[in-house]
Amino acid sequence: QVQLVESGGGLVQPGGSLSLSCAFSGSAFITYVMAWYRQAPGKQRELVATITSGGSTNYADSVKGRFTISRDNARSAVYLQMNSLKPEDTAVYYCNAKDAVFSWRKDYWGQGTQVTVSS
């Protein structure tokens, strides 16, 4: 019912910036809490940032002050602006949608987009 498609990943140098986008197709985008996760080689997937329909955000300590999550409810899209990138930010970044009301409904995931930070 819901499809998420990420875009914007690529190769950047340390200290550089990158902006990721996630397009949500389906119904009732506003009912979902949106999030970005990432998974680095050899590590488990970790939560990067979340945003509610009203714009309330939370960030992992490792990205606070550097990353900004935002959403456009009119366009059914969520974004992740990444600044001051570090090599340890290298990972596959995934867009996630979680129903804010019905906890028994499964989360939806995008296919992921690769972000590589290297000199």
C-alpha cells in the first residue's frame, strides 16, 4: 500500500554536505511518523532521526547539530540535510514510515541509498 523511494545519495568528501529525499506514495502520509535510519558495513541498522506530522524531531547523538530532518506534508516527502559529514557517516540510508496511531501495522521501508564520505 505504501512505497518509499530514497534519492540523493552519493560520494562526498569529509566536511561536505548532502541532501537526501524520500518520496512517499500511498495514502495518509500525515498519519505516519517518518524517520531516517542508516546501516554501516558490519553494524546494525541505527535510527538517525524522526519527525512527526507536526514537525517534532529527534536525532541520534552522533548527528545532532549536523543533520536536519524535515517533511513536506503537501508533497508527501521527507528530507535529510546532512552537513559536516564524517567518514563514520558512511552507510546505506533508509527512509522509514511508521503509523502513528495503529501500532500493529507494519513499518514501511525504502530500498536505501548509499552515502559514502571519503577523501
